[in-house]
Amino acid sequence: MVSLVSALTRDELEARLYEAEETLRAIREGEIDAVVIKGGTTEQVFTLEGDGHSYRTFMEAMDIGAAAFDADGQLLYANQALCNLLDQPASELSGQALLGMLDAVNQTTFRRLLTQALRERQSSEIHVRVGDSERSFLLTGAPIDFGIVSGVAITFTDISEREQTAAARESERLARSVLASANEAVIVCDRSGMVTHINGAAERICAEGPIGKRFEEAIALTFADAAELMSGADIVAMAVGGTPVQGLEAAVKTSAVDVTDVMISAAPLVVSGDRTQGCVVTLINLSQRKAAERRQTLLMGELDHRVKNTLAMVLAISARTASHERTIEDFQKSFSGRIQALAATHTLLSNASWENLQIKDVLSVELAPYATLSSGRITIEGLDISVDSKTAVSLGLVFHELTTNAVKYGALSTRAGKLSVRRIGLLDDGALQIEWEERGGPLVTPPTVSGFGQTLISRSLGSGPNGGTKLEYRPTGVVCQILIPKYGHFHS
């Protein structure tokens, strides 16, 4: 039945409507003889019944899914290939059943294709839930005429595998980007424990050519607390088995002499579904943290040592001061002054992190309460020399006793008095010589009784040729030769 539609009367239109309805019924019941498929400016006529030229025979011969729809989206016919793709029997794919398999977004895409394909060839992609998986189809629609009834012929090409391959490639690209961007060492292993991927940070601590090697061969791990019970293979086995490993500390031997401390974590690698495909191992470099911990341990030990030495020194100062003072008031004054001198030196050492403290700083702290360096009465030369903490404490006590004596009886007790503290030089044995010289003060006479201050001065830096002090009571002023032994580790 082929007919051309021109200007028609109402009766003729009603007749044509009846004819169209009959045509649709005939198509559904297999009574139509032929179908016309329009492709651009050409038309092809296929019979719906008969031998090898039948339209249904044509559709069934196609390897891809194919279906015919009317202008309202009613499914008129679907071939067996489409039924297989959608996992639905032909009896279930009638009317609007196919649209019912789509969500709102894909229904909109499908209806738009039907509308546009009534006029010209169109293509679109849709996604359909088939069983437990989502399938992707490329739809190609073209106009089709069943007598006077227009419709659309649509082919369904399954592109799920192609999209999955593309998605896998994209996932692989993203995974490699993540690996390359990670600061921590990352190693990926398959289910058998073979290394499949590795980033730059891991390459620096792994054996040469780790890809394709077993994890325990690719990286040499030792566990300090469980060397006999734990290995790299055990970590991989646990992670592949579904048990994550977190925060294990180990050492990695990167060369014959170099060892790097690391923290290891491992997790199962699940690519799709619930099946574990391998594991991901991350190693965080702990070298800096371990170095800080070792430094802290050393500092705590050094602090403990220094506190004990300081307490012993305080006790010694207390006992010696008490044995040389006549009254409680005199003891309190002398003892407090010496403890304050000790505290001042300790404050300097603390501010300098107990290293690289200069002699001029120790001297300035002791002189500060009595005279300023800018007054012109005090001259300091060549004392910008760093000494270790032990030498700094000893010098602090020596300078305190000399300063206290100068304020009470010597150059700093009068306005005309002057003080010079200067570096003389290095002796042959490596000792540093410093001279304390007072001038312009009262006439000096040697004391008849040696006090604790003199004892402290003479003993603080040791005795003998390598260190110590030599105190002279010259009439013009006290002169003290200070020798700092080589073990003081001084440097300018």
C-alpha cells in the first residue's frame, strides 16, 4: 500500500486516519507487505513477508540490534540480536517497554533521537541497566515509511567494551599521574606479589629494575623489633588477603652502607567489584624524624648531665662560701652573687642553644651591673671567640669572682679605675691565653688569707700547663692570666 498525501477533504482525512490505524495494526500482526526506508534523497523498499527480500529477514540478518518505531515511540518490531543485547524476550519488547528500561536522562536522549530521526539520520549514546551491569549503546536512527505511516528504524551497537577499555585507559593514566605526584614511595603489586607499578620516590630506595620482581626482592626491608617474624612478603600477603597493614617501622638498605628508616602501610587493591587485584604499599621516609628523635635523646641525656653537674656545683659553692664567711648576711650576699653568675651564664647558653657562645658575651653579662662597655673604663680586645658550654660556665664563674673583687676593692671601686680584658694569644700547647688587668684603682696589697673566691678562680679552668689561672696582686692593680685549655674547643 503506497499513497501520496495531498490536499484532502475531511472525509478523506478520516479515511486516511483509519488507514493509518489499520497499517499500524497490520504491522504488529505481520500483515503489511513492504516497508520504505529513507536514506537522504534515496528510498529502499523492503517486503515484510516472503523470502530473502523480506524486511524482517533483513533485520534478522543484521549482527547488531535493530528495531522499528512509530512516530510516538511505540516499538513495532525488534530483531533477535536486540533481544539478546537487552536480555529480554521479543514478547516483552513491545509498545513502551524499551523506554521503561531507561532512566529519566536516557529516556530524554532516546525521545530526542526519535524526533530528529523522523527527518534525517541521527546518532546518540544511551546507557541501559541490563541485569546487574550497565551497558552502553550507540544508536543510529533513520526515517522509515510503512505505507502512509512514518517511523524510525534504529540500530543498537553495543559499545560497552569500548567504553570500559577507554575508562580503563583513563584510570591507568590517572593512576600513573597519582603515583608520579606522590611524595611518598608507592609500590603496586599484583595478587602474586609481583611489582607492577612504582613511582620515582620508590625507585630511589628499591633495587635496580624492580618491575616484575617479587616485592621482597625489589626492596630490602628489615624490621628491628621483629626481624625473624616479619618480612616484606608477609606484608604483601596480608594486604592481598584483605587485611590492611598500617604504620610498621622498618629500615631499607639502599646501598652497601646507607640505610633509610621508613614507615610502611599496605592496603588491598580493588579495581572493580569486590575482587582484590593486588595491593598498594606506601613507604614514608622517617630519616628526618629519626634524626630528630636521636638528637632529642642526646639533648635529654646532656640536659640530665648538665643539671647534675650544676647541682653539684651549687652544693660546692654553698659549702665553700659558708666556710669563708663569718655571718649569715655575708654568706647570703656572696652565695647569691655566685649563683646569679652561674644563672646568667646558663641563660646565655640557653639562648645560644648551648653552643657557639663567645667569651665577650660571658664577660659582658658579669660586668653589666657595674659598668658599661661604652663608659670608656672597660676595654675588651680579641674576645669574639666561641667556646663550648663547659668552658663558658667556668669562665662565667671566674669573671664573676674577678668582677666582684674589682667592685669591692679594685679598679671598679673608684671612678678613675680602668679594666682591660684582652686576648694575648695561643701557647705552643694550644691553650688560649687571656689577661685581666686592673689599673687606676686603690693601692693593692696581697690578702693574708685565701678566700673561696681565689680558690674558685684557680680551679675553675683546671690547673697545670694546659689550663688554669694565675692571679697576681700588683700594687697598680690585680692581674689575672687565664689559660683556656685546648679541650675548650674554642674558635674565632
